[in-house]
Amino acid sequence: MDTRSRDNTSHAKLIIGLLYPESSPEILDWTVKRLSLTFGDIERTSSPYAFTWTDYYKNISSDLTRRFLTFKGLRHPFGLVVWKRLAIAIEAESAPDGEGRRVNIDPGYLDGARLVLASTKDNAHRIYLWDDIFAEATLCHGKSGWVSFSYTFPDFASGVYFEFLDLAREDWKRDLRASR
């Protein structure tokens, strides 16, 4: 079966969520530079958000900060698996000894209706794509704004990121209009 887009257009904004040690701004600088070399020009960077929602990432640090990056232009969502594989490789590069990682990189895409994130972890609400990568519709956007699901990560469901996601969605709308 042909899985290519019928109209060869791209309809999604690449967004990447980062978790990094607050006490190590150099790892943020290194990661942003590496992501820019990999994915192109960064369009928007969020403010830092203290990440205190879980201790799941304690192997990275106990003082985590979250940021989001969006990239210029629109892309086809089919790239989600490749984006996640590239992110995993960059995470591995971030460890000075080759063990573990110093940053968590979660790519996804945003369009008018949803925020979709890639994951290597299966769950009932995730859809298998290929190469051991799953997709999760983390949030949807309706008339009243962003809406979470029962499975949405608590930090995303809290609304703390909605202002940034709204700005990224406006960028998406602008780029979509320009591409038509």
C-alpha cells in the first residue's frame, strides 16, 4: 500500500519537549544546537517550566526543567518515527560516558486539532507506528481550547503549557495559510 501523502503537502508543526537538569544550562545549549543541526531552524522556544510532576526521570536529574521548541515550516506527520529515532540518538550522545542520557527529548507534532507525541513505550492508548515507536494524541484542540484525556500526562493536562501551545498553533495556522 502506498503510504505517501496524495497531495505532497505537509500539515504539521514539529514540536519537541525537553527535560534537562536546571543546574546544567550547558546541556540545554548543547541540545538546542544539536536539535537545530538535525531538524533545522528553531522558530519558537518556550519559557522554562519547573518539572515536578514525577520522579520517573530522576536518572537524569532531581531538578528538571521543561522547555518546548518548535521548528520553522510545516512537515508531514509521517516523519514522527524518524524524529523519535533521531531524538533517541541525540539523547545517547548527551551522556559523557555513553551510558544513560543527560536530557530527555520528546518529539511530536501539532496541528489545528491535536498535539501528538512519540513514545517508545506501549500502552492501551498508544498506536504502534513502526520501528518500536508509538504515537499518542496527548491533547486535542476544540472550540474551548486545549482538552486533555484521561491518560494525558499530568503536566500537559494541568494547562501550564497551553499558552505556548496556542502560540505554536497560531504559527501552524500562519504556515498552513502560506502553503496554500
